[in-house]
Amino acid sequence: MFIMDGQLFEIFKIWLVLLFIKESTGQTTANQQALHTHLFTSYDAGEKPYCGGAVNVTLDLALRQVIDLDEPQQILRANVWVRLKWQDCRLTWTPSSYGNIGNFIVPYKYIWIPDLTLYDSVSSEFVGLKEYRPNIYPDGTVYYNFPSVLESICTVDVERFPYDEQTCKMLFGSWAYHGNDMDLQYKKPEGDLSSAVTNVEWTYISLKAERHVLYYGCCPEPYPDVTYYLRLKRKPQFYLINLIVPSMLITVMAALGYYLPVESGEKVSLQITVMLSLAVFQLLVADKLPPSAEATPVIATYFNFSLFLVGLACVMAVVVIAIHYQGNRRMPDWLYKFGVLKLSVITCVHLGNNSVVSNQKVDTTNSIVVKNQTHKVCPDLNETNRNLTLINMEKPVVTLENGREEHKESGATAPNRVNQDDWRRLALVVDRLSFYVFCIVGITGTSIIFSQFGM
């Protein structure tokens, strides 16, 4: 019996609590209905509050995430939180008269809302402006916070891509009300970045606010606006690994063509292949950047320079092959003196013996041994340049003014062989000189170009 009485007592307490909640809920609902009637019986949401002057609207912007910065289209897509605050003198009440209600949340269509507009918007409407619920306080202060996805025009400066920084502005203002009716102010000189989600391509540097008062040609009244400047810095690692480093390696591959024999036609094929590879990388960069006549991207300058350098190497490969296959034409004396003798010393090319039969087996019976006239052209060459040369005495030797020797024979075999060796030597010298020019110009030009990146 005692247990039954205890259970009944617990049930009675639960019943009292539920009854109290019901009464409180009913009372609160009644207070809210009474407050709603008090505020909106004669309220017109289409009319601006007239409380002795312009309505002061305060704007605060919080960046949530940069969704995308489309460089070719120059459009910024960002997820933001918009925070508005203004005073509406028609929305006041005494809390003690309505159950101490401290704030009142209503649908947006019940009250007047500033026609805030993103002037540089790509879309026709401000997403979220008329989809959420404002919060009203007893003194008539209205807070309207809502998320939105903004699509704004952003002028992109691609000169230092991919080590570039971009500043995108978002200009907010009223489209219908001038400054005498609605005064727009910013809450803080800097927007809120504390809740921003990290972007994989961009680093958020700052979000600064500025207020301007402009006069347009349509109207004599002032139009205030608040402009937020979002400063972004690109993360270059992706482009460095996938564009710049591969293109540099491809350009270096062009230097391998100088290790091929001068008579090899594959020298030209290699240079053309390298040029095509660089052209593909240049197309990838061109698709990423907007067409701009004001500034040329530094990376585009680098690709153009690389194409020029490899193209020059390709032309020189053709010239070297053409020199090598000059055949039996006699080389002019001035060209031999300058192109073969002097340039071989400058370029450190060892030309070997000048005698036609220097590397051939000869009969020493009718021969004499003389000192070779070949000079040591580079300090790092070995002493084999000082070998002795055998000259066959059965065939007269004619020494020309330039130092070349020819053997008089009944046929054209020996003179032809001399001419071919001269052209081969000249081709070696020109190829080596082209290699030095390629390295010097390539290293110097690349250093100058990448110094503009601040690297």
C-alpha cells in the first residue's frame, strides 16, 4: 500500500510539471500572438521606416569559403555570411507587457528589409537576402543574418602567375534608396575571416572594408556603398611541380642534342620534339589565364623564351649538318683560318692531325718521320696531340698558304678527302660554339625571367 502511494505521488508530480509547461507554453504563445498583433496590425513592409532621418544600415561580412576564382572568366565565387543591422522605430514594445519577450523572430516578408545589392554581381539576384528570418529586439533594432553565395566580377592580374596575388572587390549598396533615405555603413574596417574554410589553391590574406559616397549621372543624390577587398595569394606548388619544373627539364633535354654526332639527323628531330612539348605546356597555361593585353604573364615569357632557345638550337643543328655534308667543295682559306683554326682554340675542340694519311697505315720504307704541327688547343687535352706523323715520300706534298697540306695524286681521292675533313672539322667547331651559346643564353635568360617571380 505504501508502494502504491509512492507511485501515485510520482505520477502526481509529473502531472503537475506537464500542467505547468502547458500553462507556460500557452501563456508564451498568447504573448507572442499579442506582440505580433501589436507590431504588425498597421505595419506596411513595403514602406521604409521614417524615424527622423535616413535609416542607418550597418553591414558586416564574414567569409566562409572561396569556392572558385575563374581566371579566364574573371569571376569570383564565394560563400559568405552577411550580417545586417538597422533600426525600425515601428517595431518597438515593452517586454514586461508581453511576458518579458526579449526578441522576436519573424519571416522576412513581415518587415521592411534594405534592398542590399552586390553591384558587380554576375547573377541577377542576391541569393539569401529574402529567404531567412530577421531577429527583432524591443528597441526596434533588427538583426538580419543570412548565408549567401556571391558571384562577383574580379579583375585578375596574371603578370606574376603562379606567384601572384589577387584582390577582388565586392561592392554593396542600395539600388533604390539614396544616401538621404538609407545610409550604409560598415561595422568594422575588416571583415571576418575567423570562420573561413581553407582553400586548396588560395591563401586568405585580408578582407578590408571601405565606405564610399558616389554621385552617378542619373541622380543628383549621393549613393553610399561599402566595398570589401578580398586579398588572395595563390599557392604555387601545384603549378611549380606540374608546369614549371617539367618545362625546365624539357628545355634541358634540348642540350642533349649536342652530344649526338654532327652528321646525325636525329639532332633536328630531338629539337623539334622538344619544341612541340613546350608548345603543349604553353597551351595548358593559356587555358588557365584570361586574355590580357595589359600585362604578359612571366611564365608565358619563359615559355616563349624556351621556344626561341630550342628553335635556335634546331636551326643550328640544320646548319651544322649542312656544313658537314658540303662534300668535295674546297673551303675558302679565310674560312679555314678563322672557322677551323681560331674558333677551335676558343671552343676547345681537338681537331686531330691535319694530314690526310695521319690515321692510316703507311709504308715507312719510303717515309720520314716529322713532328706533328697540331697544337694543343685546350689545357685539359692529353699529350697524345704531340704524336708523330708519317708522311709518305713517294707522293709529293704541296703546302698551301693556310698551312693545309695536299698530296698530289693522279686521281681526286686525296684532295676530296681533305676537303671533307675540313668541312667536318668546321661542323664540329660550329656545333660546339652553338652549345656554348645555348648554355649561356639559357642560364642567363632563365635567371632574369625567374628573378621577376622573386625566387
